Amino acid sequence: MKTISTLLLSFLVIMGIQAQDFNVPKDYKLEKAEDYALYEQDVLNGINWLMEVPLDEMPEKRQGVNAFVMKWLMGTPY
């Protein structure tokens, strides 16, 4: 049981570190259905970043991440 707890804690720490390091992809294009599939993981990482980082931290980056996620959500054919 202790091993499972340790693995779970390690996973959460790693996910937290990844969330802090998220950057919006440079020069992304969302024009065709295939384009949206390319950015699925980036959108999930962006959502995780928005949830993990407090609202009062990095407001300019938050605005960019939010714009990327919203653009993907509003246009995705999925």
C-alpha cells in the first residue's frame, strides 16, 4: 500500500511540474479538422495549467493560454 501511495504522490508532483511549464504552441494553425487533432494534448495541458496556477499569477500568460484553449474548443469538430 505504501508503494501505491508513493507512486501516486510522484505522479501528482510530476503532473504539477508539467502544468507549471506549459507554453502555448508557437504559430499554431486551427483551420482544418486535422489541425485540431494535432493540438489535443496541448489543449489538455493548457487546461491543466489553468487549473493549477492561481488566478493572480502570470496574468499575461494566463490570457494567452486561455485564448488558445478557447479557440480550440470553439472550432473543434470533435
